[in-house]
Amino acid sequence: MADVMQKGTIAVQTENIFPIIKKFLYSDHEIFLRELVANAVDATTKLNILAQRGEPTGEIGDTTIQVILEKNPNRLIVRDKGIGMTSDEVTRYLNQIAFSSATEFLEKYKDSSIIGHFGLGFYSAFMVADKVEVVTKSWKADEPAVRWTCEGNPEFTLEQVEKSDRGTDIILYINEENKEFLEKNRVEDLLQKFCKYLPVPIQFGMKFDYDAPKKKDKYPEIPNIINATPPIWKKTPSQITEDEYLDFYREMYPMAAEPMFWIHLNIDYPFNLTGVLYFPKIGNALEVNRNKIHLYSNQVFVTDDVREIVPEWLLLLHGVIDSPDIPLNVSRSYLQSDRSVKQISEYITRKVADKLHELFKNDRPDFEKKWKDFGVFIKYGMISDSKFNERAIPFALLENVDGEFFLLADYKDKIKDNQTDKNGKIIAIYAQNPSAQNVFVKAIQKRGYDVLKMDAVLDNHWMQNLEYSGKFDYTFVRVDSDTADNLVQKDEQKTSVLTEADEQKVQAIFEKIAEKHAGSQIRLAPLSPSDLPVSITRPEFLRRMREMQTLQSLNPEAFPDSWNLVVNTNHPAIAQKMLELTDENDQQNLAAYLADIALLNHGMLSGEALSNFLEKTLEKI
């Protein structure tokens, strides 16, 4: 029997739509105020567009949007003096869920400043209200005012009413569950959060004018305008002074230190994006604070969680991005694959790289002074983003323990002659804590080697990134990963003054010391008599892996702590004094004391062991 294809229409029961709206339209009920005020801004913007085309005659007058609280009877009103609606338009726009009048208006007038692209915004009112009234009068003079009323079900009423002013009142009868939205402070906080930078004045009640003289012992009252000043990101950079950029930053982040610099974003093709991103003082820290970049859509606050729009390493920045091209009411998985989002991310990355390169070229000494703040950010970007990694090579720096800075390619040229080992590898030697590792640094510098300072939190990852890139042929080794003479392995003959039998005796003595220290191994090495009698080295690979596990909050015990107790067979304390001692206990005590010196040099001696070491030292005085 042949297959039969059937076609039909999925039935949607409208009586079920309101429970869905109330519970699932937005995860946060507070969003309703943003949506209703944004609709009011749209209505006002539409009126201004029509006025520019000469369609309404005469002055359009004051277009301030008002948000009004009435605790009896539990009402919150959003009032605009915008375009208004006719009876037919109310029927068309309010009675067809998800049909957006903004979309239709855009098609007709091709204006991108309209906020609303989603017809469900108005219905967010039913998340917090048992009943919603819309009282509206069109800008068209011969159209009567109407009132639309709905109590959260598919039934509504529509009737003519008296209304003298053009515009729309959205009246919400707040339900018991959401009475918080009848509190003045709560509503004002939301208006400050969502509406602070809207292009139409938003008034919420009155406030005292403390700059005016008192009258009858009282300050006069003036309208409380939430969004008195337009945002700087909507201006061109040439219109904005340095003080204005800094004032805006202080307003957004009142507890933060002054930013290092900022980037003004302004592009209208192939996507629309404006904004200002600030580079904060980071220091030697990696704190990705996820709510420091605020996302706006046509000046309406949307979110401070921009992980799907901005690469994670750029979350170190502060500031604002504003784009009508980012789809806001869709899933995160959609955002991750959206073409505009990817383009915006790439654009911001490029602008950041270009700005850093410009700062480097214009004033390298100043750039070097700020490397402590720049470095963590740049390294994080190079590790995380291959495109930024390429762009950062002309300004990424290495710093040595003497405070000298080198570009990556320049440093290779500096060390390749002296620090190339017998296998042709260029060895870049570094200290993670130059002060604590001073003994090792000095021993290495005596051999004419240069030592880098790698003390930033991300340096382990960054070094591996540079090694794997293959661009500079570096192999990074820490100052304590081997003895000073063996960090850069050369074809040199090293001779011990001890006989094979004496070496076996020394090995046996120190093996007993190693038994007391988990993870330690004994290695005899014929070093210079001027080197330390006993030193500690840590294998580079295992130590790096352990540190990376710790940084990533993983289990560092997956790579157990391992270190070598290196005994210098050519040092007089070993070659002469230890072997001249005839008492086994005396030999053990000397070996333990020398091992404690090595542990102390490495910051590994503490507690009772340190106290015992100090007592022994004082006894020798």
C-alpha cells in the first residue's frame, strides 16, 4: 500500500497562552518594565519620524514618558505622548500575540532606531498584573480614544473613551504575588537599570532640586528624570573629552580604579554596533568578572552576561556595547551560531588588538611601565584566541629579571648564540619568583645567561602556547629545573674529584635523608666547587603540569610533587669534610644540615623543621 502524505494545521488553544506568558515569557518578571517603557519609546520615536516627514501638523510638544505609581488601587502606569493607536490598530496589534507593530513600521519607514522587534513585549505585563488596560488616542485628529481591557485570558473589551492628549497609557493592576513592583525604590532601581540611557526622557515622580534656593524652608520640586543625559557611546569620539569618558566610567563603576585606556566602538556595516570598552587596571591577577560589560539594544539595557557575545578573555574589560543586530529573545545556542554575533566578537577583538598596538608604537616606554596590567590580559587573549594571538605578536613582551623588555622575536636573537644547547634548542630560562629564587638566578647569571621574569598567573599556559606555536623555537625552563650548568646542556666533560667508591658512600648517606622527604630523589653531580653543596631541582614537565592542574582547580595530586636533591661532589663540604668524618651520625647530621639549607633556599623548610635548623645554626656560632 502506498504511503499517504497528510497536511494539516497545528491547533493552538489560546486559553493556554496566558499561563505560559505568566510563567515562561521571561525568566525575570522585572523585565516587564523594560518592555513597556521600550514600547513607549518606540511610540515616541515613531511620532518624531512622522513629524520629520511633515505628517503631523503643528508642534508635537513635550514627549516625556511618565512612569506612575498608584498604591490605591495597586496600579502602575506607563504613559507616553507618542503616536498612539486607533481602534483598528489596537485590534490589529494587541489582539494578535507576537505581531509586532514595530516590524510593520520599519518596513514602511525603513528606520533602524525602533527598539521593538518582538511582539510579545507588551504581553510581559501579564506576568505581574491581573488586569491590563490600554487607554490610547492616535495622533490622527479625527480618531477617537479607545480603552482596551484584558484580565489575563483570551477575552477583552474595547470601547471608546474620553482622552484629550495624544498617546498611550498602559495601566497594570499589579497582582498580590508581585507587589514589590508597587514600591517606589524597587521601580526606580529598575528604571535606573533598564532605562538610564534611553533617547526619550523618562520621568518617575518628582524630586527635590537641592541646587535651587529654598522656598519657605523647602527645596522646590522638579521632575525626576531618570535619563537626563544621552550616553557617550552614541556620540562620535571627536565630540567627547577625556574627562567625559572618565566621568562615564566612574558613574558605571564608582568603586573601580581609573581605567588604563578605552576603545570607542562605532560601526554600521556589516552590522550595527556602538559602545565604549575600558581597560581596567588588572595587575597580576586573573579575575573574569562577568557583569562588567553591559549589553544594550538601542539604548535599552538587556543584560550584563555577555559570554555568548564577547570572548571570555575580553570579559576582563569594562564598559558598554549596544547593538540592535544581536538577537536578544533567542536561546544561547542560537547566539553561539549567529553570524552577527561572531562578526561582532571578531570586530571587538580586532579593535582591542589595534588599540594595544597603537599604544605600543606611540609610546613604548609607557607601554612597558604598564606591562604588569597589560600582560595578563594580552597573554590570556593569546592563549584563548588564535586570531588575537597573531595580532598580539608585534606588542607582546618578555621581561627579564633586570627589568629589560623584549619583543618575542627580538628575545630569540638576544639569547640564541649563548643559550642554544647541544641539540640546537634555544633555552629561555625563567624565574617565577626572582626574589625567592635569587640564589638560582645569580648562579645562572654567572654563566652569562639571561633570566626572564615569569611571575604572572597565566605564564605557565602562555609559555606552552609560545612553545607549541613553533614561531620562536623557545624551550622554557625554570631556574630550578636543573643545576645551573645543566640548564643549557653543552658538550662539556664534567669530572668529579671523588672516586666511584666515595660516590657510593655519599649516595648512601643522602639516601637516608631522602627517605624523610616524600617525592625526593638523590642525584650526584660534579659541579663547580663554588656552587652550592646541595641544591634542589624540580623536573620542568611534572612541575608545570601540577601547577596547571592547580590553576584550573583540578586535582594537582594527579601529578605528584617530585624533586631532586642534587649533591655537588666537587664541593669541599662533600669531597673533604663529609668523607673525613668517621662517625656515621656526624655524617648524617652534616648531610641533613646541608639538605635543610637547600630546602630553605627553596622555601620548603617550615614549622618544626625550620625551628630545629635554626637551633643547629645558633649552636655553631
